Amino acid sequence: MTNSTHSTSTTPAPGGGLAGRREWTALGVLMLPLLLVSMDVSVLYFAIPAISADLEPSGTQQLWIFDIYAFVLAGLLMTMGSLGDRIGRRKLLLFGAAAFGAASVMAAYANSAETLIAARAVLGIGGATLMPSTMAIIRTMFSDPGQRAKAIGLWSGIMTGGIALGSVMSGVLVEYFWWGSVFLVNLPAMALLLVLGPILLPESKNPEPGRFDLLSVPLSMAAVLPVIYGVKEIPSEGWKFEYGASIIVGLVFAALFVQRQRTAKSPLISPELFRGRGFAPAVVLNLVSAFGMMGSAYFTTQYLQSVLGKSSMEAALWSLLPTVLVGVAAPVAAQLVQKGVHRAHVVSGGFVLAACGYGLLAFTGTDSMWLVLAGAGVLASGIVTVMSQMMDLALGTVPVGNAGAASSLLETGAEFGGALGMAVLGSIGTAVYRHEMPSGAPAPAQETLGGALAVAHQLPGDAGTALVRAAREAFTSGMQAAAIAGVVLLLGAAVLASVTLRRVRVREVGAECPQTDRAVA
């Protein structure tokens, strides 16, 4: 067992800082849990009808089966990132993999809705350990900035593609097997990680982490969960007092959490992270990019199914097409930066490209599948360009000893951004939809497109057809309005990126914060 110190410099470490075949093979192993964690966000899309028939959950229980995974994941990211910096990222990763695998078996063979909800909660705990650990280990293995940028580009592509792949895989598995198979598919990858992880992955942690601040854990969860809950419910339920109150409560706890981090001797999220000039802009711009990505997904998925009339499986398969461009975006962006193009220009270009994607969506009609797919692909390419660069910048400007906490803060910001994107753009689309719908339409039809389609089946002949046509046109108008708002937001983000990143480069941070990582090869 040999000890080695990983440099935080932006140049290869003396004596061979370039990663070799072992590190790239280890990266492939790391991609397995990341893919599964991202797939679990959407893996229930096709399985829920079969689950409902078998377990007969109530409406509230069905919502919790869907949402508990994302809630627990978001609430524990900062805790787990900081914990990995203290006890070792590989140790936490392997613990999370074991928990994820055990929870997958529990979910697959659940005999009640309560058991499935509990299993999904444990899956969220496992996911919260896996995401920041993988990013922190990448930061440890790849000290050379060029190689790290390529590795993070792959990380970003896998993360984005996994969400789209999850719904398709669940559809295929449910078609030929029982609903529990969507969870059992996790087991081979987690078993492979548990076998190869101790061999290929280096153990690393902050050598001087201080005591773990237990009070910060409930404060962080109390800050994250109410806000995520409130903004997630607004698109479907509208603005209600309880959702606004939930957001306000979360913001109050967020202020308390920030104050605790500023005064605690060993904070969960060290304020020193923000000493790196690029870290705060990276967190903010990453949040905005998640806003743009999830805001568009809210409309495109409904458009394929409810406007074009595609089946769920057809819609999921078509939605894979835009991800082809995503696989190219991050590596190209990394290559541009390595060839001397300033990161500010690359990130601003990514936001402009994403805005062009929204621009295409703004011209869609009720029969514009190829335009919608093209818009989604262009938008996703721009967003992944931004996200990969922001992750690389953030991790390159903080000490490796705090890489887990830094990556968890980025991921928590992305969760906030995604929920806000769906809430804000979804609310714009809903408002336009309700304005465009005929005043004489049935009440459910005036609320949502889904309500209109359900009511239309109960109306005779031409009346039902006319209602469906009006609802699809109203939804498309709402999507166009939200897309215009997305264009404005992302062009504003492009300007913000140009200003805030103009003087930011990934600098040597060892002099600013002498903490280094202790790694065991």
C-alpha cells in the first residue's frame, strides 16, 4: 500500500501526473453507478401502471413512490459529500453501492406500497453517496486539467443520457418481465463496482477534516427539502399557499444553514470553497443550466405524448434521439478549452447554443415532431457544454481535500435549478394554456392538457375532436411562450458567464488552502 499526494495544480504533477490505463479503466467502473443513479430518476415512468395494479397504492402513496427518491437524494447530497471527504470517498462509494443494491432487491420484491416507498428512500440515500463520491474520485485520479476535463465531460454525458435511457429501459423490461425487473437491473453493475472498486479506485480523503458537524445535517435537509417540494408541486398543482409557505420555510432554514457554516469550527460546507474565484460563478451557472434543461423536458415529454399522440414507449424512444448530440458536446467543449479558447467564451457559447434550442421550440406547431427533437437536441448540447465546464472549473478551483463537498454543492444546486425550471417555465406554459382555452370548455379541460384529453373521450363526435384540437393548440402556445422565456434567460446567462468568467482560470490552490488529499493507491 503506497501513499501519494495528488497535486491541485493546473499542470501535470511532477514525476508523472498524467493518468494511465488504470485510471481510465477505473473511470469506466465509476460510470456504472452514475448511469444507474441517473436512470432511477425516470425508471418508474412505465412501471407505475403495473405497480399500481399489483400493490394498489393510494394516490398519495403513488406520488411518494415517484418523489421520495429525488427528495432524499437532494436532501442528503451535501451531507454525503462532506462525509466522503472525512471517511474516504471510495469507502463511502462502496457503502452506497451496497445500500443501493440491497434497496434494489427490497424494491423489486416489495409486497406493499409502504415497503416500496421505504426501498425508494434507501435508494435515494445510496444515490446521495454515489454522485459526489464519483466526482470527487475523478478529481483525485485526474490531476492533469486536460484529462480531468475529458473525464468530467464523460461524466456529464452519462448523467444526462441515463435519465433518457431509464424510461426506455423500464418500458422494455416491463413489456417482457414483471415490474420488479426495473430495480434488479441495478444488481450486476453494483456487484461489479463492489468487486473492482477496491482494486482500481484510489482511496482519498481530507487529512485534516475536523469534526463532523452533526447540527448542519438536519439544517441542510430542512433547507433543501421544503424548497424542492414547493417548486416541484407548483407546475402541476398551481400556486397555493402551502407550497409558498414550504418554500419560505426552506429559505429560512437555508439562512440558518449558511450562518452555521460561517461560524462552525468544522462546517459541513466550508466557506473556503468560495475563495476560489471561479467556484461561486460555477455553482450559479450550473444551477441556471439545470433550470434550462428540466424546464424544456417538462414540455417536450408532454408534447410527444399528448400533442402528437405517441404512446409512452414511442415517446421515450424518440426522446433518445436528441441525446446523440449530447455525447459530442462535452468532449468538444473540453477540446476547445485545451486549445486555448477562453472558458468564458465556451460557456457563453454553450448558453447561446441552448438558447437557439429554445428558439426552435418557440416556432413549433401541433405537428412539429422533428423541430421539437432538433430543438431538444440543440438545447441539451448547449446545456451539457456549460455543465461539464462548470464542474471542471469548480473542482479545479477548490482543494482536493474538499472535492466531495464541492461536488455535492454543485449537484444540490442542479437539483434546485431543475425544480425551478419546471416550476417557472411550467407556470408560464400553464397560464398561457388556460388563457387560450375556450371559456366554455369543461373545467378539467381548462386546467391541463391531460384533463382535456380525458374529458374529450366522454364528449360526442365533433365536440370531443374540437376540444382536443383546441387543447393541443393551447398547450403548444404555452410551450412557445415558455420557450421565449427560456431564450431570454439563457441569453442573459451567456452575458453573465462572459462577465463573471472573463478573469477566471483554474489556478493553483495549494497556496491558498494547504490541505491536500491523502490517497492510497
